[in-house]
Amino acid sequence: MRSDPLEPGPGVPGLVDPGLTDPGIPDLYSGLPWWSVPFYWLALLVVVCSAISLVVLVVRAQIAISRAERGRGRHRDAGARASERDYLWVFVVPALNEEVTIADSVGRLALVEATHKRILVVNDGSDDRTGEILDGLRAGVPELTVLTRVAPNARQGKSEALNDAWRFLTHEILRSGPYAGWDPAKVIVTIVDADGRLDPAAAAIASHFEDERVGGVQALVRIYNRRGPLTWAQDVEFGVFGHVYQMGRKEWGISNMGGNGQFNRLAALNDVAIEDSRGNLGPWREGRLTEDQDIGLRIIRAGWRGSQSTTVTIHQQGLNSLRPLYRQRTRWAQGGWQSLDMAPSLARNRHVGLIARWDQFWYLMTPLIQAYLGLILALTVVLLATGTTRVHWSWPILLVIYALSILPSIVGVVFARRRFGLIGIIVSFLAGHAYVLYTWLIYPVVFHALFRQLGRRTSWTKTKREAIAATAG
């Protein structure tokens, strides 16, 4: 599952003031070389726009969460209008060498309260004990089907594994047996990574699909081994993504999919199915390093709505060390660079309003925005190191820098933690500063991903799981 570490605004070291020779704000860049001033003003404009975007999304997210809470109250009083019984729930688990977590994940899916469900595990050429463990689970989990991929088709990427599951669902499950002829509009395909622990009440997400225009719903992602600083920060990161960015976009219908815990209407997946280079049909595009982001954007572009749930959760493992974290986030960041090719078509998407289109465009420009701000930071260091300019700090300037480059992240953390008592706000405010350090720590992946993209390197190393006994919680 990915969150969106490349969202513009929060955690980005955007506004730096290297050229101030006069403490007044109107002369903010008066001491800089003349040729550099436009670049700094552009950086300031970008940071201000990102801050405004965040404020708008926070306000809209609060409205959406309040409406969702009122809606749950009405459903409790009058009974749920949507019933999980109306849907066939197909839980798809891509598995490549997942002997550490696969039994835990499948066991929890077996506990999901759904009348009609199938658990479809794609064993993508595993050479560890994954296949053996799955064979042992069959007797105790009657809903379980294992789709085994072998060479040369195996290990071609997650998109290819998911497409194989889609073809199996379409040509096998829905053509024979108890679910033959089931309406694709009533089939919900849920992606659960092999480390995922899905909420047993996950089928309550059916209420989102009451709206026939909704093609996908993302569950709220949490980190279950959030005991160390890095895993704590990842948990906060997913909280900000879900509560702020996703809920802020929910009413526009442009909440995107985030991988682990994404619920997609089969009819929507069918609408975006295309052929790959081998002539095989499938919704997911081959070679996409963030296939979740890609499928979500394409579903929205096709006219479906994307939604977010903050009540249905899925827990997954966080990474406890920097090296695998950098490797994972580099892949995610490169997926962001790949997604730039959809910016023109989404900017012309007549299925959503003008403001929503602008928000999506700004979202897709995130890699460019962060790379530009990083270059401005590098330029600042060069100017200071060479003595080209000097800094004369003042409290007004420091406050402006803090308000534009650090405070947005603080606001996001305070809102995402949703502890609005005095003590809760103070704790969240302080915790937000630690989160800012985390976002700066992983900032270099933007450039590493760019170099990989320019070099057309799309291979990646799978994230290694930690033993359940060491991370259970």
C-alpha cells in the first residue's frame, strides 16, 4: 500500500530566504543575484499555492467527515440502506514470497463479515513456503482460491498479477458456479497486500457504493507495528493522506486509490481494461510502479467517482530501517513521475468540475514541484557557501518561513490525529515537528526516482516482511 509522500506542501523545505539584506519583508530577495530573483519568487508562489491548497482540503475534509458521521447516525436509526448482501466481495491478495505474513492475512480475510465472498490469492512464482502454506489453508478457508503463476509469466510485476486475477474472476468465477452471471456493478474487487490486516467489518463500505457513480473506495491505512520513530511517522503519514487529502477530495469524487485496502467496482475496472504488450487484456497498466495510483486516476478519468472511508481500516507493516524505506519510497516517487503522462487528459476531464480538475493537476505536478523546490534549496546553499549573498534574519522573515514551509505539515498532523482537546492539540502540534523531520529525511527520493525514470529503470526490489511475532499489535 502506498500513501502519497509526494503531496505538495506539507513537509517540503520550500521557502528559504538566503538573500535578505534588509529585514523588511517587501525586500525579501533584494540581496540575491539579479538572475536568481525570478526563480525565488516562483518558489514562493508555489509554496503559497500549496499552503492554500492544504487549507482548502482541510476545510473540505472536516465537512466531509462531519457529513459521514451524521450519515452513520441516520443509518443506525433507520437501518442501512445498502446491504453487503447485495454485493459479491472478491479479495485479491498478490503474493510473492510471502511465507511470513500470508497465513495471517488470509486468516483475517476469512473473518470478514460478508455473505458472498471469495478470497483469491495470486501466488506469483514464489520460491519460498508461500505455496505450501496456502495449500494448508484451503481446508479451513472454503472461500479461498489460489491462482498459481509460473515462469515465464510469473514475476512480471504487480500489475500483471492483478490482471491475471481479473481475468480469472471474469472468465472463471463469474461464468460458472454459484456466482455465474453476477452483475459486474455488484462485484467489489478489493486489493489486500499480503501483510494487510483488513477490518472484519470491511463490508460496511457497501454504503459508499450506494452511489452508482462510485467506482472505487479507499480504506483508511494504519501501521500496526508503529512502535519506533520511523513506523510512527509512516502511520502519521497515512493518517494525513487519508483524513486530509483523500477526505478533502471526496466530495469532488476524485479521492484516489492507495493500494492496500482499495475497493474497486468490477464494472469500473472493466471500463479501463486495455491490452498489454503481450495482447492480454486487463485494467492495470503494465510497467506502472504505483499501479494503485494509476488505476484510481484512470477510473476517475473514465467518469467514475473515487471515495475514501475513515471508518473501515486496513493495517499493514511499516518499515523499521531507512534503507528499505528509501527503496520503497523511491519506487513510489518514480510512480509519481510516471503519472505525469496523465496530466493533460485529466486537465480536460469533463466528468469533474473546474476546481477539481485544477486540484488533480496540482496533485500530478507534485514531483515537479518538489524537484523545483529542492533545486532552489540547493541554489541557496551554493549562494551562501560562495559568499554571493548574506542573510540578515529578522523575526518577521522567520515567521513567514515557518508559516509557509513548516506550519502546513503541522496543521495536517493536528487534523489527522483528530484530538481536538487542548492537550491533544498541543501534543499533535509538537508531534508535527517530528513528522516534518521525517518528510525532509525521505525528500531525496524525489531526485533518485527522477534519475531512475530518465534512465528508464523500472525494476525494483520487493519489500521484505518482518516476522509477525516481532511486529504483532
